[in-house]
Amino acid sequence: MGGKGACPPEDCGGVWGYEELKSILENPKHPDHKDTKKWLGLKPRDQWDANGFDLEETKYAVTFSL
């Protein structure tokens, strides 16, 4: 089992909404940047890593969701 990239958050608006979300998070000057981070549960200094993938975390989540 492998993977690539972070899973889009629930209710982000599908493919187009996820692309917009990533664009907002990449631009700290975007008017929605702060609110979007808050919506995702990120702290002010936290960064969203759209390319991040944790295989062990995924295996754990799949194991305990069955």
C-alpha cells in the first residue's frame, strides 16, 4: 500500500474547491487565508502540506475504521 499527497478536507468543494483552498493557503496575503487555516484547525504558524502523506497514519486509520 502506498500513497501520494494529502487527502482533500471534507466539504472543500471537490477538485476545484481543493485547488482554490491550496491557492489560498499558499498566499498569506489572501483575504481568506486566516479563516481557511482556522477552518482546517491549523494554528497560525502551522503549514498545510498538500504533498504530505503518512503511510503509517493511513494504515492505522484504515485498520481502525473497519
